[in-house]
Amino acid sequence: MSLLRIVAALALGLLLPVHVAAAPPRSSSRQRPSQPERPPESDTELVDAALKAWAAGRWLTVRALLEPLVQAGDLADPLLNETALRYLADATLLDPELDDSIRDQQAASYLRRLFALDPEWRPPPDTHGPKLYDFYNKMREQYERAKLEGCFAERAACDADLEDLKVRHDRLRAEHDALRRAYGQQEVEVREKVARNRAIALLPFGVGHFYNGNKALGATFLATELVAGGIGLSLLVYRDTQCDRTNGFARASLQCVTDDPRALVRRRDAEQALGIAFIGLLVVDVVVSQVIFKPYVTVKTERVRRQDLDAADPDAAPTLPRPGRRQARVRPRDTLLRARPAPTFLPGGGGVGLSLRF
């Protein structure tokens, strides 16, 4: 029993100082609890707080403040966005708790975003540590090398496209030459036309219609006018032979020998009607010939090849014919009415006449 009491006393003596030391000291005065700092709310306040933490060397705090800020995307303020990415890259490179591969990968992602915003971006001098500038030089070299390789790849693609275009151009040119030769061998109908003179169509007795090429109409007008004029002239000559004009040409001096005065009146009415009909036929003949007048007449039609046609007229501008229309050449103004002297035989002898050829 004495041994057990000794062991318990020793254990109690060892535990008592521990509990006494662990008890918190009492103070007579009551201390006020410290007020917690207000967390930053705006992007500017977050970036300012991160800059203060960066100046104090608290890299983990800098990353904790800026990583959620830039993770959603670029900030609205370009200057604030550049500052946040730059200090975040610097804090990532300086954070010793990160693995080297993770550190370089995250810092490279931040610098790539800066390069995307401004290809000529570079960190301000004498602001950050040597690690950021060394890493920037490394990233700049990789960026420029990738850009150069992209230019080489683009140039190779352009060279390939150029070769393809050359092949297509040679093929199209060969096809064009073949079509041009086939076009030159094609036969076309060429009409040679002559311009007509409208003044000739003013001549009566079917001359205008013969000039226009309407021989049937011209013959009809000619025959009708000759019949009307001939009958009227015959009646006039007959009446003149039946009357006496010994006392002159006065109406009172004209003495006609006839047994039927009414027949004389009828002959005079027939003379007047035929005279009016003759003059009317002349007018109708001229008017109709003017209405149906053709300014041009085709005198020659032939088929030639296009290359021969172009060779015959080298000064003419090359023009393509319109679909559905035939080419026609018009010579300078000319007339188809040719007047030539011709011999004339009369009952009493010979003479010289005039022949009109259309």
C-alpha cells in the first residue's frame, strides 16, 4: 500500500503543474474583440489588395485574389486586366510551393493571354523579379518562332494554291484557244445591203413600188393608172374631134355636133370621173410607196467562216453576234434605180430613149 501511495503522489505532482500552466490567465480588465477586415468587393480593390500582398511577398495571397478574378475572362478595364495578369504571372513564378511544371504552365497561360491582347506586349522594366523577365524572353522567343513557322506554313499553302491556279489557268487557256478556233471555223450568213433613196419612191406609175421590190403592186398601179388615164384621154380626144373650135378656145365658141345632148353630158361626166380617178390613183400610189418604203435592200447573201470575215475587215472591232440575229453588212448609200439611154424605134424612124432599171 505504501508503494501505491508513493506512485499516485508522484503522478499527481506531475499532472498538477500541467493543468495549472494550461489554464488561461485571468485578467481584471475585459478586452474588446478585434473587428474583421472588410473583404474587397470591386475589381480595382481586389487588384490593389493583390499588389499590397505582392509587395509583402505573400505569393499565395496574390494568387488567391487574382486567379478567380481572371479565370472568368478578361476584365472590362484593359489596364487593370494587364496589371492583374502580369502580377499573377510574377506571383506564380515566385511561389515556391508550386511544382516547376505547374508553375511554368500557369505563368505561360497568363503571358499568352497578354500576347493575344497585344502581340507587342512586354513587361515594364525594373518592376518585377528576374524570373518574370527571363520567362518572358523565353515565351517571346517561342511566340516569335511559332509565328515564323505559321508564316512559313501560310507561304507553303499559298505556293500550293499558286501552282494549282497555274494549272487551272493553263487548262482554261487551252480550252479558250480551242473554243476560239471552233468559233473561227463556224460559218455565218453575211448579207450585203444597199441603202435606198426615198426620193425615188415619190415617182408615180408604180416606180416607187418597183423600186421597193414590190413588182406585183407596181404593175397593178401602173396598169390601173394607164387604164384610167388612157380612157379619160381617149374620151377627151374624141370629144375634141367632135367639136368645132374655129372661133377659139372660149367655152361659148365650142360647138359640138351631136344628136343627143345628154350623151355629151354623160361623156363629160365620165371624163371628169376618170380624171379624178387618175389623179387619186397617182396620189395613192405615191403615199403607199412611201408607207411601205424599205430603207435597205439585200443584194447579196453568202455564208463565210468567221475567221475569214475578221481577216477581211481587220480594222473592225471584234463583236459577238446577238443570239437569234444574223449579221448584216451595209454598204454606203447607193441607189438601185439606174437610168440608161436606149435606142427607140418609131414608125417614122429611130431615136434615143431612156430606160429605167431597178
